[in-house]
Amino acid sequence: MPQAQDAAGRKHGEGGSSFALKAPRSKPPRVAEDAAPDKKNLTKRLKDVEISFPIVYGSVSFWLGKKANEYHSHKWTVYVRGATNEDLSVIIKRAVFQLHPSFNNPTRVVESAPFELSESGWGEFEIVISLFFHNDVCEKQSDLYHQLKLYPEDDSGPQSTKKPVVVEAYDEIVFSEPSEAFFIRAQNHPAAIVPRLPASLNLPLPGPIEHVNERKRGDTKDHPLTQWFMNFSEADELLKLAAARQQVQAHIVKLRRQLSMIDGLPPQSKAASGQ
């Protein structure tokens, strides 16, 4: 049975409907240029080019109410999704979720989109999400770390079975010097941020767009939890970063002012203040 933390441990850290500031871009190492020699014309690297995919990873947890017991008080889902709920299987081959060791089979492998996992338990713990990419995208995995939250941070009254605890974080996975094959596949994908290439680079046109039903297979736009997903945008993230930067600068100014006042004190006063 899951046994992650005691009741006191639940009270610490983030909780409730919250989300993290934009994390530093993850840059998985690029694939060796000699890979797949039989497709040499499409494994050529595009110098000074980056393709980025905005993603969101997090969890939604529901209190079970009258159905709760000592070891199963909540049902939760942890996931990785496109920031605009687009299909990520264009880059991700599989996702591996590493749960707390007290779970049966704590290493869970999800081979297709949507990349998510649902479980039940009573404790909060960190989940490691390892993303494995297609061969022409990247040969190394990218690891994400998510703190599962079951209990609201504010403790404002009893829990509700209808309103979940949602914790999500925004990030961008950036692929430097992508292969031509990956670029061709990603350039018309709605989840990808793809730069314009110089006119001197003549790449083959992308293949025909998939049938609409096939294209939506990995989307999370109609996911049962969609109503609880948070909205992220580049503008919002930039505003949050700017606000955080202003707070840091204000704190630096305050510290400098305090240091200046200490420097202006006579020696006896500095000794008394512990300087």
C-alpha cells in the first residue's frame, strides 16, 4: 500500500491550485550525425536552428469522500501534455513514471499518447517523469520532477469530491540543430515553435496531413480533465518572470541600503551590530 509521508509532511510545500514559473528550457543532447546512415539525406543537421515544444506537466487529484479509506483517500492522475493540448507523440515515443517504492510495480511505462497515469493512495511524494523521444528527435531522455499534491495548502474547510487539487508546471523542450527529417515532420505541427529557414535551404515538403480522426488521437483537448487544466501562454510567463525580477531587484536595493548604513556607522556601533 502507498505510504509516502505522514500527516505532518502533507502540510509543507506547495499545494492547491497552483503552478510553477517557467522553468529553464530543457535541451536534450542532439543525436549523433552518423545515426541511421541509410537515411543520410534526412539525418543532416540544420545548424543554428532550434525547434521548441511548450509542454505542461502536473497532476489532478480528487478526494474520494465516503469511498475513502486509510490507504486510498484520493484518486489522482499525473501527466505530460502539450501547453495547448496538442498531440506530443510527434516527439515523444514513451513516458516512464517513477512512483513511490511502496506502490506495486512503481515504474510505469506509457507507450502512446496521452502520456498519463492514474492511481489512488493517501500520501504525497515526488514523481519522476522520464520522456523518451523518437530516434530522429533525440537519443537521450529528458527527466521532469513533479511533486504530487493531494491536500489543499490553505486548509479552508473540508475537502470536496468535486473540486480537485491541481498542480501544473510549464516548460519548453528545445531541440538544437534538428535533423532534416524531424524538421520536416514538425514544421506544420500546431504544438511546435519552428523558425523560418533561409530560402537557400531547399527541404522536401511535409507529407500529407493525417486524417482528422488520426491527428486528434493524442490530443488532450477533449480529455475528461480538460476543465481543470490551467491555461499557459508565453505572455503570461514573461509577465511572471518580469514580476519576479522586480522583486529580486527591490530586495537587492534594500540590502545595499542596509550595508551602506552599516558602513557609515562608527567602529563601536559596527562591533555591537556583529560586523
